[in-house]
Amino acid sequence: IRRIEDAEVANRRVLVRVDFNVPMREGQVADDTRLKAALPTIAFLRSKGAKVILAAHFDRPKGKRVPEMSLRPVVAPLSELLSAEVGFAGDCVGETAERAAAALKTGEVLLLENTRFHAGEEENDPEFARQLAALADVYVNDAFSAAHRAHASTEGVARHLPAYAGKAMEREIDHLTAALENPNRPLLAIVGGAKVSTKIDLLKNLVSKVDRLFVGGAMANTFLAARGFDVGNSLHEADLLPTAREILDIAGQSRCEILLPVDAVVASEFKPHAGRRVAQVDDIGADEMILDCGPDTVDRLADAISAARTLVWNGPLGAFETPPFDTATVEAATYAAARVREHGLVAVAGGGDTVAALNHAGVAEDFTFVSTAGGAFLEWLEGKTLPGVAVLRESAA
Ligand code: 3PG
């Protein structure tokens, strides 16, 4: 993959694919993590005298111009973060975009309207990709979190321009490669969340790569049931018991040790501060539900974290949005963060709820790397080739 340091950008127009698919509330950016992630690349390009054109999608307008899904609300917070005025083009291709791109001066930044207002984006229509490419001389993809989509602005356009990885993209690839493809062992994975069904491929891939896999969250209930425990009224997927057994078998064959909860915090209803008790997993009542891992489980997980040199974490260990069922997630995350600080553990986390859970625990900053990606992080853990990354490799080769 070619890095932007190696690109000729002075006085040239550089089309940068960023991921500004940010949480919005009442038409305002509610979390600017992804805007901040794009700053190093934008600042670098400006410092080299490039004319920067930012392309991004927002939400899922399905090829139509949906006013509530405009990227315009990003302009003000981005200008503030850059300490420079960011221009806005009301369309990402065609005359409006071309005129705005042509008027750019060295060091200026232009944001294009939502690429998904055009059906050609998600269809990866070659003609639409060509129109995007016509705006610039160089293409940079800095949106790892959208790289699992083979869309015109993430894939097709890279076939028309010299293509480079931006700094955030490079960091994501470097950290995820170091954690999963080329790790210091023992390598421990912690996977939580509600459903096995959304993570079958991920679990199958991980058990073939990691030394130990801890399964938490409601998905652990399905594994406990597959091992013959009665999980009472707990959320679990009865139809996935054969799949869970298959994953346990693959783990056995590849010498991956699976760690499941040995005790749990159970309640008879799912409510904040509901009456609850700690139960061993072979002692769960028919009307009880598992809402968090128990203290013995957290101790064992801490031992596994201590023994690990690399940790990959995806998904919460309990119903962490509803205290006190956040206890196991917070304690394990806090423990992992301390191992990073004091013992050089390499800890990488990502995927949807994970970042929220680590932020809730107040330790996201302490992790070695927290991915800004949701779906793309999961597909990486599944061992899939991300089209937006693959095309950068092809282009470099
Ligand atoms: C994300 O938010 O994970 C990316 O921006 C991809 O969005 P999408 O799932 O709508 O393609």
C-alpha cells in the first residue's frame, strides 16, 4: 500500500475518502471522533500544498437526495477542528462539484455532499466512479471503517487515479495486522455481545488464530447451553446450539482454549438495580436470566489477560448499558488498560458497542488502539478481504 508521504500533492487536487458517518442529534454532530480521526491526513495534505476535496457518505439515503442526510452539518465542527474554513459543494459530482473543485486554492478544503445521494455510489457504477475521479489528480482513502463496502468512492474511484492510504487508514491496518496476523503470543480474544448468529464467521476465524478466546455477553449463554447447562430464562439462540458446538470443535482442533463464564449475575427481570444474585452456571433457576458475568469469571478473565501479550476485544460482557450489569465489562476493561500501561500488553478493540463500553469504563484512551470502525472491524476479524483495502494494494502493485 502506498502512503501519502510518497504522493506528489503540491498544488494538486486530492480526493480524500473520509468516514463522516457520525452520530447526529437534531441536525448537529453529536460525536466528533470520526472527524478528529481524519485531521492528521487533512493537515498533512494542506501542509504539502494540496487542494483537499473530502468525499463521504452519511446514513443510508438509498440513492436519493434526502435533506436530513446532508453532510452540511459537518462543515462547522470540521472548520473549527481544522482552524480553517471548509467549503461545501451541494453535490459530489457534476457541474456543482466540478466548479467548486476547480476554484480551490492551495491548502483549501472542500467537503462534497453525501455520496449516497447517487445510486451509482453503492452500485459501484464505473461511470459514477469516473465522475468522482474527474474532480482530482490523486485519491486517498482514509476511511477504514467504510472499506468493507465496495462502493464507487471506496473502491471504484481508486481504479482511475493514483491511490494512497491516508494516515488513519494506515494506522488501522498496522494495528489490526499487528494484533491478528503477526501478534506477540499468547494472543487472547474477548468477544461479547448479544448474538452468536451475527458473529459465526468471526468466531470461526478467531478460534483458528488466537490462543485463547473468552466468550461473554448473551452470546456466552448459547455456548453454555451447547455445553449442556440450563440457562433458564436467559437470552440465547436455541437454534444455534449445533453452530456453537461446531465452533467449540474447531477450537479444539486448532488448540484454541475457549473460556466461558463459570458464574453469572442473574435476575428475574431485566431492570436497572433489579433484585439479583450471583449464581454458578450449573445453578441457574428456570425463571432467572443471566445479565452479566460473575466475579469468579472476571477473576479468571483477569488471569487470562495477565498471561496474554496481545488482546483483541469486541463486544461487551454483559448488559453494560444497564448498571450494575456493566460490572464485568468495566472491571475487565479497567484491568486490561492497567496491563497496557504497566506491562506493555498490546490491546486492540473495536466494533460498535465496544467503543461505547470502553468509553463507559473510562479506559478507551489507555488501550493501545481503538478502531473507529464498526462493520469493517468485524469483517477484518472474520478474516475477510476489505475491498477498499484490496484496491489500494492492487493500485500499489
Ligand atoms: C459505519 O458507520 O460503520 C460505516 O460508515 C459504514 O456505514 P454503512 O454500514 O451504512 O455502510
